[in-house]
Amino acid sequence: MNLDLDSFRTRLRAEERDLRDAGERSAAERAPVQLDQQSVGRLSRMDALQVQAMAKAEQERRMARLRRVETALARIESGDFGYCVQCEEEVEAKRLEADPTVPLCIKCARGG
């Protein structure tokens, strides 16, 4: 397989930085909501709780993606990048271009 590993490494590291930065920027939205009824009305508290829940869910998705990015970077360093983790055949180049974190070839991804 003839993949430009430096290009994939650069792309993955940039995504890793972006994910970490986004997590830091959203930390305040995930913070506990103060339930002081004197300073915040009921609807405002409900809105704040909803924003917090959405921010937490987004952070969970972000962390899952970050784990995939880190795993792909580790596979580049180990020499396993571009090979299916299940059947060890080459992952299609177009598939890696679309998402360099995919661990499976299309056949194994489809279950077969």
C-alpha cells in the first residue's frame, strides 16, 4: 500500500488539537448548574440544565472521536495504519481519505 502517512499524521494531529480545544472551550457549559431560586427563574434553570446536558453529550461524542484519532495515530507509529484490525487486509485508500480513523476494511465493516 502506498499511503502518504505524513499527510494522514498531520491531518489527525490537527483534528486532535481541534477536539481538545473544543473540549476546553465548552467546559463552562458542562459545569454544574446553580439552582439558586432567588437569582434564576425556573425556566432559566431548565434552559441552563438543557444546555448543560447537550454540552455533556457533545463532550462524550468529542471524547469518543478523540480516542479514535489517538488510536489511528498510534497505528501510524506502529506501522499498522491502513490495515484492517479484523482481517489484516488493506483498508481501501478512499475509505481512509474519507475518515482516517476507520479501523476496518469495508468487507469487515459490513460484517462479512
